[in-house]
Amino acid sequence: MTRKQKIMIIRLAVSAAILAAVRIIAAAGPAGAGAWFGAGIFTIGGAVFTPAVIADIAAYLTAGYDIIWKAAKNIAHGQVFDENFLMMVASVGAMVMGERLEGCAVMVLYQVGELFQGIAVGKSRRSISDLMDIRPDTANVEVTPGQWDEVDAEDVEPGTVILVRPGERVPIDGIVTEGKSTIDTSALTGESLPREAEPGAKVLSGCLNMAGTLKIETTAAFGESTASKILDLVENAGSRKSESEKFITKFARYYTPAVCAGALVLAVLPPLIRMYGMGLGPMWSDWVFRALTFLVISCPCALVISIPLSFFGGIGGAGRQGILIKGSNFMETLSNVRTVVFDKTGTVTKGNFEVTAIEPAGYMSRDRLLENAAYIESFSSHPISESLRRAYGHDIDQSRVTDTEEIGGHGVVGKVDGTEVAAGNMKLMRKLGIEAVGQDRAGTVVYVAAGGEYAGSILIADELKPNAAEAMRDLTDSGVSRLVMLTGDNRKTAEEIAGEVGINEVRAELLPADKVKNVEELLDEETGKDRLAFVGDGINDAPVLSRADIGIAMGALGSDAAIEAADVVLMDDDPMKISKAIRIARKCLRIVKQNIVFALAVKGICLVLGALGIANMWMAIFADTGVMIIAVINAGRALMVKNI
């Protein structure tokens, strides 16, 4: 609780104590006290000021002087119609009309609601602040051999060796050069399973060093490290407003002046009609009091406060689970997802390609075939290329490779020891006019040609993620009606993988550009509010992530491309987080809709009752402060997403 909130509690306690004391003494105090409290001390403009009146004014000002000051400042700046103005007019009006207890109660209970709101917002902010703690602002840098000094992390250049002791967080992304330890990545991924760190391992800022001392060579500047990027995402999420927030903002802009005009009409028109002989019930004072009650009821703070708070809580809670949602607009879109499209590699499968079979043509040995493939693919960073190099198992002298060219969606061509070599899919063989022996086997087949002749094929298989099938079932249970997989693999491999995990639609043998085209076709098939999400690894899927209604980058720990291109970033490789993100979004939107319907319904009923004179000021206080407190409590549920 902040110092300001503690002071507010004291103010409200003093105000309530004064109000209670005045009424207890006046009603049941010592002999003569009641008469003394009712005796006039002085008058101003015909108004008699008794000790009871003065005490009530003191209680009122103790509780609400800041509201009056804010209202006055806003009026001076031309911003008349807000909740401060409504509260000031309604409470001062009640005091002037002699309903001092009601006037004071309006201000005290309104401030109680504001206090409650502040505590709820503080809780949401602390959730975000906990996330902010993942980034240390200092780093230990070696100034002389064996001597380490603590410096600002912002001043550390890439390539600097830093020391991270047990119990400290890694301040900057880097590679371990010395030491062994286990690191806790839960602050980034939401998962508590520790990972091993040893020389050569990449470690990310925000990870907690749990055991041994590590020396780390930084690979990025402080502001470009993973933790900094995550925090920037979370901090800026509030700037992207949802349609619900935009509606409430626009609604409040017109609603408040409208209810002020309605209250003025209610206070003036019926008494005027009665004066001219038409007869309409009570006289001026009753209608004015109804108008003041109308103003208290109409205050829109329950909506204005609870809607952004719901989104803020949902985004903060998701962030602590390793799910970064870039704004409440994306939260709203995510809640309407009914189609999820997957890029196969890195999302459904691990992306750990391994050579499982080598089928040379008659004139070439297995070792020579693998050597040619590994050399021609040696300049590529594609996972398939890396698997070929791993299977080859020897150092590669890249001076033996010349004139390489990577043909998108086909493969690689070039020269190895001066001989023309090509490695890729069947499309590449057809493009080069080489007749290859097709392989109808589950996996990725790399066809190799040397000297213009077919040399053989290499089968590479990718391993399914262990919980991929469970993730698909969970998505279906969450209300996703269509699961689609896009891949460049042959159809047999693609259909076999889809069947194993439970994906009901496959589009195979696609070039990178075909993925965008297919996603656009699927978008054209959407109806109503249904939305499409594309899930990719974020490294080479940026065009598709941007084109979908909502792009989800999975396993994006340390991937700049993922963080930049996607609307939702899942920091680890767990496909179960996809359905969790959707459920968090839907829970958040349910809370938003509940608050909108509840607040408008209660206020609508009470406004009618207030205009008819049935609702008194106490009911008005409930319609304002009570509704706000209930809405804020409900909004606070958006934070609770751990076991959703």
C-alpha cells in the first residue's frame, strides 16, 4: 500500500469519526449537548452555521477536498464533464439542501471506491513489476585480472566478459565462456524446469543463475537483450486499445454531458410545469434532490476504471506465464480465434532434424553422397542443412565450395571441388532437368545430384513434440473448430504427422510464398467475428505472422524476428501455451462484458428509480461506488491465470 493510500485511509477514518460523533452526541450525548449542537453560531447570507453544520463541513472537506480541487482545475481548463464534477455537484448540492449526512456519505464512499480501485490497480502493477525484476540494471565486469567491478549494464559493450554469481540474474544476453551451472528461465517462460549452462551455451538476460559462478561473453547491448525487449512489450501493451476500451472512452465523452443535461431538465422542468398549473407532484426542492441523486447514479467510473483494469490484469497475468500479448486489441482478437494455422517445423515438431537413411545411386558411395550434401549445404543455416553437417561429422573446409546459390523452396546449387553439385527437393531436380528416383517415405527427402547426374537421396526425419497431440485436443476443447498445418514437406509425410497429432487439415509441398497465399484463402473463408491465428517459430514466418488476424510466435526465446513480427509471443516451445493464451483472452473478455452489462443494467434501473423519486441518495451511492467496487473486484480476477 502506498503512502498516499495510507493517508487516504486516515482521512476517511477521521471523516467517518466526525460524522458519527456529531450524530451520537446530538442524539444521546450529555444533557444539553444536542441543543448546543443545534444552536447557531453565525450566519452567512441567511444560512445558519451550527456546531453540527460546521462539523459536517469539516468531515466533508477532510474526505473530499482533493475531488473539489480537481473539479475546479478541470473547469478552469475547460474540461467540465467528468466524475469529479459529478461528485462535487451532487455532494455539495445535498449539503446545501440540508441533507448533510447524505452529502458527506456520497463523498466518503466515493473516496472508498477510489481507494479500492487504487489498491486493485496497484496489485496489477505489482504483477507487472514482478516481471520487471527480471532485468538487473548492473553487471560485474573484469577491470583487472581477478578484479571485478559493478557497473551500469547500459555501459557494457557487446563482447565484454561479465561475471554472474549464484543467486544473480543474467543482465545481458551472452555465451558462457567459463563455469558450469543450472539456470532458471521461469521468469521468461513461466516454466520452473532449470536448464544446464556450460561453456558454449547461450544464456539470456533475465535467467537466474542457481548454482556455480559463470563467466559470460555478452552478445548484445543491454537495451537489445531479451529481458529489455520483453519489458518494452509489456510496458507498451497499454497503448494498443481494444474495441471495448475505445467504445467506453467514446461512450463517456458523450454520456457525462448527456446525464448532466438530463439532471438539469429533471431539476427544472417538472417544477415549472407544476407552477403553470399542470400539476406534477413535488415542488422544487424534491426535484432538485432527485436531480442530484440522478448525478450520483450516473457517474461512469465503474466502466471507465474496470475495463482497462481487466485488460491490464489479463496482460500482466499472461506475461508471468511466459505469454506476451502486445496489447488489449490483440487480447480481444485472440478471444475470437476459431481457426489455428500451424507451420509444422518448430511448432508441431521439434525442428531437430536427423538423418535416418542414405540411398546412393549405383555409382556413388554412401559416404561420398553425404559428403557432397554436407558441403553444398555448409553455408545454409536451415535445420536440414545443420542435420546433414552433423551426420557428416567432420570439419568442413569451405574453400572447397564455390558458386553456391540458394533457391527458395527448392534447395542449393554450387560447386564442390569444381564439380557441379545440387541438393534439395524433387522440384529442384525437375528444375535442373535431372531424373531422380522418388522416395515415398515419411520424412524430408534431400535429393542430390553431382556433375549433372542423379547421385542419390538422404532421408531426414523430424521428431514430434511430446505434447503436440494433447495441445491439439486442448485447442479443440477450447472452442477452436479448425486446425490447419502448412508445410513444405511432401504430402505423405505431412498427412502422417497431422494424423498423429490430430490436425484435421493439411496443405503440403508449399513454397514460402505459398504459405501467405494459403493463409489469405483461409482468411477469406472466415465468417462473422471468427478470427484466424497463425502459429510459427517467428524466424522465417514473419510475412505470415503479419498477414494473419493474429500472429503467434512459439519458442521465441531470444528470437528477434519473433518478438518483432508476432502479436502474441510464447517464450518457450510448449504448444500447450497456445490454448492457454486463448483461454486467458476469453476469460478477460468475459470479465469485461460482465462489467459492462452489470454496470449499465444497475445504473439504468437506478436512474429510472431516481427520476421517479423512488431511489434515494443511499441507493445512488450503491449505484456508483458499490457498482465500481464490485466491477473492480471482478476485474481483479483477470490476474488469476496460472491454473486456467
